[in-house]
Amino acid sequence: MWHVGIDVGGTFTDLFALNGETEETVSAKVLTTAEDRSIGVLEALDSANIRPADIRVLVHGTTTATNALVERSYPPIAMITTEGFRDVIEIGRQRRQHLFDLRQKRPEPMVARRLRFTLACRLAASGEDIRPFDAEEAAGAARRIKQLGIESAAICFINSYLDSSHETQMRDILRAHHPDCHIALSCETVKKFREHGRFSTTVIRAALLPVMTRYFSRLRDGLKSNGFAGSLLAIKSNGGMMGVDLAIERPEELVESGPAGGVAYARYLSQTTEFSNIIHTDMGGTTFDASIVDQGEGLITHDYQLEWEIPISIPMLDIRSVGAGGGSIAWIDSGGSLRVGPQSAGSDPGPACYGLGGEAATVTDANFVLGRLDGTLGGKMTLDAEASMRAVTNIGEQLGLAPLETAEAIILITCESMAQAIKLLLTDRGRDPRDFVLASSGGAGPMHACFIARAMSIPRIIVPSHAGVASACGAISMDIRHDLEAFYYAPLTDADFAHLNRLYAGLESEGRNLLSLDGIGEDKMTVVRHAQMRYVGQLWEVLTPIRDGELSAAGAQEIADAFHAAHDAEHGVKSPTFPVELVSIGLTASGEFMRPASSAAPDSAAKAGETSTRSVYFSGLWHEIDIHAGEELQAGVTITGPAIIDYQHSETVLPPATHATIGADRNLIITLDETD
């Protein structure tokens, strides 16, 4: 039976599968079917010659949720909130994205103001009911939502994280008047304070409930009609998985579903190679994603922003994305400068060289003009050289540049944009790039890895053996994972440890129950505690590990020391004499799942495999270079740049002043030579 990982991206749908009985592996890459992405999943299975009836587990990462939010392609949403808090999601935190830009515009709120309804009921910050819930007032709002034909609603009352009764009463009344309405409660979505993040996340859940319900229903129906009877799992933004039934209920946890598979693959690499600290990058057709795996674990953030001032306040992998992919379009701005992205040609019509009607010059077209791209994309299609040249020439004429100069400029601008995304991530998380190796994956990633690493002064790069389908491969190396949180606010010296122990016990029981629903046995479960902590007077918290077992005042210093160490790791500074406080607590409940087999053992003697040659343009000069068949290279082979290593689903470009070695696990280790 097959264990299948599928990643649905903006341009390509990737598949990686492992046969648990024969240890055979297979991969595939097909164009994403934008009109219905579930069709592309079935086409990927067909391309890999895998019958749905032969699949035991299918793990699915998708950009469907992200695309719906970014494109605002979800049905209108209603919001019901406390009187006086109608505009919280629009006012935000009053931050400026660009400090000195006097004409900047805030993103449009996700809920139109006319669809935000208020009720007079009110809870105090202590949880006391100071204005009781009025059922008739609530029924009036429910009737109006029904009349407007709104199919999704977010219920967001102030301080409901302390007492959920008002929100649950509103839900019951809305459900009675409008049974078909999708309903999201803030007390279930984010169980902690800061109403802007809690309201925003709940609105996002409400927006995605109808979108993801329809998507997963189509996918499940399509698979079942073809004989699928296995487990269908979805990749979560926190780097774990959950069953599709739960994913439909918690769609906000799918916002970084696709890129999370790539981070899982980087985590797998950190466990199976010598590199425990990895800057993982994934360049596909639409975006470039960057994340950090530190000591074998992906870094988590609680302050992810979908757009400026639209936060998602749940634990998510800290993945930074920019609009830089193979399909990113080159264009000239109003000042006459060359820009690349964030607009993308996607899969339809795609880059000009695809011959599907695209006319804009893209990063893929620039690489093709420079000779760096195989003319058949690994046998998937025949690229149109003339169309690429026309598109790049058109941009060059506007700049007064020759086509080759234009193509190289497109690549350099794109690589600098990607390098800046990595720099921002490292700076925000207080990490030194010299402590990391750059891992490059995605169909377009290894073509640009050396240029990005050179810009970042990172001397070593690892290109995984399954780089072209890394997110799909990572999907089958993941655990089931649930991150749970509870509100608890107090200085550490005043903490009620008996209450803390009860809260942790409740979270652990909930976590184990969720894992059981996912089919995880008790012996495969792991529970790790943590807390959001800060110095008294700070505004933002640091995730701090909390030991297992009974907590007591006698162990308070141990908790404080753990916080100081976490603060030092995150910000490069600590103040052990300052008082510390708890803001919220949580835990990660994970269940061990099937792991992919490592690549087949290499032959005892190093073999370089077959090569061909091609003219490739670097820094103003044509080079006649060797093209190596990546799948045929054996461990120990060393290749000196300039050269290209051609894999089934990606190409690795080695520019001059580089050399690469094939590792024992078929991963490619690239070293940048020192240059003058």
C-alpha cells in the first residue's frame, strides 16, 4: 500500500509516494488545475500510476486557503461582536507598515462594516457578566444575517476567552434561525486575550469554513469515486498533520499548509544529515518561502500576519514568503526601473515558454534564454524558445538592454529579493547565518541557490535528493500534531501553581483525545508543555519550555531560568534580575507517524553518470558546460562549476567558482569558492 504526499502549489501540483511493502518511491509533477485544485490531485496520482484504491494514507498540503484569503475569493462574512468593538478589525493596532509613507493604504477589512452587528451584552476583564445576554436582540441579528443570505459568521465578544457563554448562546440562536450558516466562535478559535488578533483569526476561520468545506468535499468525493478507502490527512501550518474532518472545522490552521511540508522535509534532513541548523528555502512557480530549522525543530511564531494588520494568532511555523517564483512576471515601474513579481503567470497561461498563451517575461523565461533550463522540463513539455526570447526582448527594449543582459538582470533582481527575505527572517529571530547551511528546494529553487547564498555570505548549500518535490516528500515524514493553548496571566512570583497544574492537565487530556481521534495509539503520543512569558512591562512574549510533572512554587526559579535562556536565544539579551510573568500556557500533543525510507544505498564506487553539454550564459559570457543526470550520480562524485545537474523535477545550477559533492544519501552538498 502507498503512503502519498501531495503539495498543491500555485503553478504545479507535486507528488511523492512511498510503498510501505516494497519501499519503492515514485514522484510526479503536474500543472495545478486552478479552476478546481482537487482535479490536479487526481491527475498527479494518475501521472505516478498510483490507483487511489492502493493508497493507505494520503497527506495533503494545499495553498487553497491562502489563495482564497489573499485573493479575497470567499463568500461575504458577517461578524457579531460586543457593542463598541465593531471596528476592532479595521482599527487594528495603529501601526504603520511604512513609517514615512504618507499615502499608504491599509488593507480592506475582511468584513464589510455594514455586515458587523453588535450586541449590548458585556463581560468584564475579570469574566463577570456586567451586561446580560439579550436573546431577543441576538435573534434580531440572526434574522438579519439570514435575510442577507450570508453563509458564514464570526462571533467575537470581548473577554469571551474567560467565559464562553455569551458566544455559545449567540451561536445557538443563529443556528436556529439560519441552520446552513457556517459559524466560528472566538472562544474556540483563540483562547487568550488581545481582541484584535482573536477577532481577526476568528474572521479568517469564518471566511475559510465554506471554502475549505467545499474543497475537501470535492477532493474526498473524487478520491472515493476512484476507490480510495485510506486515511486523508491535511498538513497544518504548525508543521504537523490532522484529519480532514478536523481540518474542515479549523481551516485557519491551513494557511501555510503547503510550505509547512517543505519545513518538515528540512526537519527530516536535520535528523539524517550532519546539518542540524538549516535555513530552508522553497522556490516554486509563484512564491519563495524561507524558514529556519534550529537544532532540528522549525521555529514557531504566534504573530503571523496574513496581510499588514491582519494577524493570525495561533501557533504557526515562522515562514516568510515573497512573490518570487518561476512564474513571477518582470515589469517596468513608473520610474522606469525593472521589477520582478509579485504578480505571477501561474499555471494558466504560465510563462511565455510554456506556449499556453502567456506573453509576459517571467523568471522561467529568463532562465531559458540564458540556457540554464532544460527545454523539456524533464520531459513534461516542449518549451517555446522563440516565445521566451520575444517576452524578454520586449522588456529589454523598454530598458535599452540586450536580451541576455535583461534576462540576467531579471535573475539577479529575483535572487536579491529572496536574499532579503532570508535576512529579514534571520534578523527577526536573532540568528546568525554563519551557524546555518542553506537548503534549497522547490522546482525553481536549486537554479538560484548559489546566487542567493553568495548574496548572504553562506558558504555551503544542501540540495536535497527530492528537492523538486520537497514539500510533498516532507508530507510523509510528518507527525500528527495539535497545539493547544489556555489563558493564564500572572507574575511568576504570584502564580497559582495548583490552578496551573489543572489547566495543563486539561490541555493534555484534550490533546490526547484529539490524537486518539486521529488514530494514534497511546504509546505513540508525546506531550510537550510550554508557556508564553515576558519580562514585566514588555508587550510581547517569548515561547518558553515548561517541564513535565507537577509544578510548584519551589520550581519557579527553574521556569524563570528557562525563560531567560529562551529570551537570550530569541533576542540576544537577557535580564535575570527583572521580574517575569506568564501570559498564556500551552502544549504540543504529537503522534508519531510513518517515516519515509531513506534513498537507496549508493554503489560502492563513485560514478559520475552520463553527461551532455549545453551553452549557458554567466556574467556576460557563454560557457559550454557539462549537464549531469542527477539521478545517476553516485556518492562521492565531485562536480566543479560551471555545470548543471538535471533532476527529474528540478535543475541545480552551479555557476563559476563553485563545486559540489554527492553525499551518501544522494543529497548534493555545494561549496562556494572564495572569489576576489
